Amino acid sequence: MNTIRVKKCSTCKTEFNCGDTLAVSRCWCNDFPPIFAPSDVIDCLCPECFKEACSVKIEEYVQTLTPESAPDNKAKDLPQTNNLIEGIDYYLENGKYVFKPWFHLKRGHCCKNGCRHCPY
């Protein structure tokens, strides 16, 4: 029995494997932050388009925050995950991790280390 469904991305039309079935406990998209309402997209997106859509939505949200409003942000209330996503939580610079504002917002407080992208 095939537990993986092949779907077509509603944005770029690329075929991709969807693991959202009863036989599979988690799809790859469950590693991303749950920031979309079901009506935000027509159907599933491929991994690249989904990552891009998440990045855009997160950047738009981060732009609305100020150091005063950051402590009450919605990101800290999302389900916690140990999975960091390159391009959303961090990027690499000279082989080192640079954490983006979303990573700091999920943590929910300033660590007082003078991080480059600290929203607090």
C-alpha cells in the first residue's frame, strides 16, 4: 500500500510527495510553523514554495513588531519544535549560524547576548 500521495503544487505546478495520510504520522510540512489558515492557499504547496510562502508571511509579521510589542508576539505561543529551518529560523554566514528574528520571537525573550536580529 502506497502511503505517500503525489500532489501538484498550487503555485509552481511541480509534483511532490505529500505525507499527510492516515498511514503516515507526519508530513514534511508539519516541521514548518503553523502560520497559515486553510483558506490562505488553494491546495498544498511544494517544499520550496511552502518555505518561500512561510518566509514572506513571517517577514511581514516581523515588520509589524516593535521592541515594545515583541514580548507579546504570537510566535512564542506556537507549538515548540526542535527543528530549525534554514531561511526561516537562521541563515549561514561564513559557516556560522545567524539567527533571524523569528527564532528569537519563538524563544519569547531576549537572551541579552546582543544578537544581530534581536527584535526585543
